[in-house]
Amino acid sequence: MYFTVFFLMLLGTAWCRLSGPKGRKGKDANDDIRLKGYCPTTYIAGDPNVPITYDIDPCNATLPQTPQCYFYQCERGEYEKFRCPDGLGVSSDFVCQYKKKGTGSNVNPCTVPFKDCTMSLEEKGLNDREIDVCGIDLVIAVDVSCSVESVDKIIMKQFITRVLKKLPIKPGQTQVAGYTFSKELKHITFLNEFNIKKEVIERFEKYSIDGKPCGTATYDAIEQARNVYFTEANGRRKNKKGIFLMMSDGFTNPPNRVNDTLAQIDKFKEEYPNVRRCVIGLDNIRQKELGNRGIDGSSEWSRLADPDCLFVETFDKLYERIYDITRKSCEKV
């Protein structure tokens, strides 16, 4: 009996030495962020190639005094460095969590307004020069439904503002219309409602990103483009080329209305064959929560977008595609 007790004590001691303290070297190998091709969480605060020291209390003097404007996001099984949207940074709790436990989050960490994270005009790619395009009629439909992350909605507004600042919005040149949609549609402006750039930008900067009541009525959004926003009564010009730009997660909700969305897409193509159709694909929160990272809204996106005008890159990369969305639709002036 004594031998049995001694043997169990010895075995327990050996096991403790092998496993180590919880949350440090004894963490499951599947939680190691340095494993190539695997991401335990979507976002982390630090460089995964730099060993984590697991500081006992990293949330005091060890933290940088200036806001952290960058984070690392899982892309195809590996972490890549990204910058937060203009004027936003990651929270201190997010950084502490990483330094103390080596863990991250599945929720976008860029949630805290930080003045030090405001980009310069040069970093934004903004200047007084407009894109060399002739006048176009641009209609923008923005998905603000509950299935799109709030931070993505903020980024969308910034992206739209950047596009508008680049376009020659003036009488006889470019006209812009827009609306948001979730379960309900909310008007922003018609093509012929404003012809001064400042006024158009102000209208887009003021639209609400509140998606309640929840739902994604993509079918209504496309029908409105057909029957309201691209009509001559609301400013559509026969002698100018048109662009329909939709920003959406590609998931009609309720799901039993998907066929209605596809039918509206086909009608739009038939009625407006000369209007260029572009889609910017957004992440869907629900799919992330379910762990379906490889599932996106491509079935709806690809049905609507022209083959060369479907964009699913990060918004940082999309800024480089402003020319593609507009210049290809019109001759150089």
C-alpha cells in the first residue's frame, strides 16, 4: 500500500513538471499563435514572430504610452499586420490580454478613438487633384445590417468619403446618389439632388450605421436602384455612363428571400445593360461566430458584379482601387 501511494505521488510530481503553470508553457499546442497555417483567434495585438514573455503585470509601465494603431489579423492561416481605420486604435485591454496571456479576440479591436492614430492627408492618399474621368452617374447602396461589424461600417463611410473627394462632382460632370439598407431602406441623396461636392459629402457623412430593425433586404435595395435611383426623374442622364456600387456581406436575410434578390439582379442587368455593376464584399458577423471563416456571400456578389468589378480585399487595399471603380467606366477628359 505504501508503495502504491509513493508511486502515485511520484507520478503526480512528474505530470506537474511536464504540464507547467497553466496559461504559459503548458498551453495546448493548438493555442500557439506561432504555428504556421493556424490562427486560434482572428485578431491579436503583437507580432506573432516575436516570443511572448507572458509578463506577470504588463498593463502598467510595460505598455507603450502612445496609442497602438496597428493590430495583426489572420489571413489564410497566418497573421498579417494592419492599421486601424483613420482616428481609431486598439484598446489597452486588448494589448494587455495579449501581453499577459498571449491571447487575442474574434472581434475587431479598433474601437477606441485615438487622435494619434489620425492619418495624414498623404497617408490617406488625398489631395486636391481629382480623378481624370468624364461625368458619371454613381449610385451607392450601403449595407448597414446587424450582420456587418460596426467597425466595418465606420470604415465604409471613410472609404466612401475618400471616393467622393476624388470625383469631379459638379454641374455637368459626376452625380452621386446613395441609400443604406438593412431590413429597411434609408435615403441619402438622389443623383440630381445636389451638384456641389461639399453638399454630397456632407449627406454621406451623416447617414446612420444603425442597422435596426435587423435584416438584409438586398432584394429591396436592388429594386430601389432599378425603379427609383437610376430613373431619369431622379437624375439619370442618357449621355453619361453609370455605376452601381453595392457594399454588402452578400447574405440576404431572411434567407427565404434569396431567390428574390437573384431575380432583382437579373432584372437590373436586363434593364440597365450599360450600367457598370461593382460590389465590395463585407464580412458577415454571423458566419464568424459560427466559425465559418471560409464562407462568404460570393453567390450574391458574383451574380451582381461585373467579372472585373468584385472587390473582397481589405479596405486598405481597396483605397488603391478607387481608380478601377471609376476610371474604367468613362473616357479620359
